Amino acid sequence: MRQFRLRAVGVAVGLGLSAAGLFFGPLEAAAFTWSIVSSPNVGTDNNYLDGVACVSSSFCTAVGSYDNGSGTSQTLIESFDGTSWSIVPSPNVGTVRSGLGGVACLSSSSCTAVGSYRNGSNLDQTLIESWDGTNWSTVTSPSAGIADYLLGVACTSPSFCTAVGIYVPNENGGPQSLIEAWNGTSWSIVPSPNTESHYNYLDGVACVSSNFCTAVGWYGNGSGTSQTLIEAWNGSNWSIVSSPNGGPGNNLLSGVSCLSSKSCTAVGYESDRTLIESLNGVRWSIVPSPSSAPPNILYGVSCISFKSLKSCTAVGGHAGGQTLIESKKANKWSIVSSPSTGSYSTLIGVACLSSGSCTTVGYYVNNSGVAQTLIESQ
């Protein structure tokens, strides 16, 4: 599970959520070779990247958090200018903790990042930041409970964005789905359905228009096992959509990408194996996907349509500390060779351009036991 999400789930567990911990085929020669790209870190403590968005070969933005050495986490934003990655100043709210878990960009002068911060009453609240081409600034966003986290965001225009995550209503309640929408002027909470489970969790979202979005995550089935959760937006309401599970163990979805309202791909894990599901028309189904040395988990996915061909790239980790990248070509998923570094490496977010090139971000643990930013590109 993503570092930012680990923190969110950790608080949720303390407030009543009981969920299983998340940890982390054949190789196919890739059209592009993946390589590690130099990326900066703040200070000498832990640095994590959780999400990335790219609009061209000369503009990408990655978000996450870093520890400032005094027990406080701060927002971390890095930008790619076509040549190198650099840290961009980003605001923090409060003095206790701030972090970003997802980002979406419409252009090099319009990005939205989401996460959470801890206020003076020691309550976690939603955090949304906006990029105008020059500076990042905080945007007012509502919170629904005593603990609120936004984990993913998607934008289709300057007047339509959707962010998803979880909130904990009270000390006796488990996390429930949280969805917020941007109308060009302000953010507001949009009613979202939940199963009858003690907890419902939305981790990723994709939108193709203001009339179609898909959010993915998981819920508890009442017997201590997590099951896939998919919700759909039709322009007026969110509803739960039937989604399959791969087996009797834990089934979770973490990332989603859509090419149209009839074509979406969601990724996650089932027990210690990768889990990939596909929407083809009106029904979600499980797609065969390879796994490497267990455990395996996929965190993020990005699909593109290029010269009438459709392809997807999914990223994550396996074997307790190695990167995992899978690629879909000609309707078949294959593991693609990807580099790892340090004693532990994992990839969390991925963004692909229509040209076919992709960028993925995450973190690795160095020989001193400190987490550092990890960026790979092809």
C-alpha cells in the first residue's frame, strides 16, 4: 500500500477499522527500457512519492510527503521540465502533518493535488492544493468526520474534478467512502454509497467527462476479508457497480484508468497475487495477469490509445521489496523488466503519454534504512 495510504489506514484502524495489512510469469521485452531517473529528496529523512501526472514529455508533476526530522511530515512536490526533476515549493497546513496522495494535471499551468493534514485538534482533514503555472496554493475543501483523507483525483476540465478517499464519522465508526467534486469555483462533498460493511475505502478514480467517472477500492465483507469495491458516476449520482473477486482471500483495488465510459482497467491484488479487472461495455471482469515471486501487488495503472492501438501499464511491487511493472499489449498482460535499488523498492503511481512513454514514481529504502524518492521512466 502506498506510504500516504498506510498512514491514512493506520489512523482508520485505530478508530475501528480491522483490515489485513498490505505488503508487497514471464518477462516480455518492452518497446522501451525502464530506467531509474535521478530525483531529489528533502533533508536526510524519509521521502515518498505517491502520485504522478504528465501532460507532455516536458512536464510532469509528482506528489508525496517527506519527514522533516522532527516527527512531522510535510508535502512534497517535484516537477519534470523535460530534462530533470526538481523540488517545487508546496504549502502545508498546520504544524503536525501534511501529505499528498494523488495529482491530476490538465496542462503545465493547471494541476490539482489531494491529501490530508492534521489540525490543531489532532484531527486529520482533507487537503487540496492547486498549481497555476507559477505557484502551488491550498484550496478550501470540506471534511466530513473526525478523520478525512483524499487519496486520488481526476480532472477533465477547469470546471470538473473529482477526488476520492475515506472519512471516519466518529470514534465508534469505521471508514466510509468520501467523494468531493470541483465545479470551477469550490469543492463540495458529493453523496457516495457504501456497502453495509463496517468499512468502505476508495483509493483511486478516473474520469473521462463530467458525466462518467469510476472510483475503485474495497470494503469489508463482515468476516475479516476485504472485497473489491467499484463505484460509478453518471453525471448525477454515484452508485455501486458489481465487481468480481479473485478468490476467498483479500481482494483490493488501488488504481483505475479509463479510455472511455465503456473501457476501464482497475488494478490491485488478491491474496498474494496481482489482480486486474476490466470494464468492457457494461460489465467488470477479471483479466488474467502474471505474478512474480509473492507477494505481489499493483498500485497504479495508466492506459493510452495510440495510433488506434490501446495499451496499459500497471506498477507496484513484489517479493517484499522489488519493483513490479506489467504491460498490456494486444489484450495480454506481461511482466516487464524494471530496475530496483536499495534494500526495498516499490512503484506506486504511473502516467503514460499518447506517445507511449511512461513515468512511474514511488520510493526505495537505502542502505541506511531511509526511504528516498524513486522515479523510473521509459
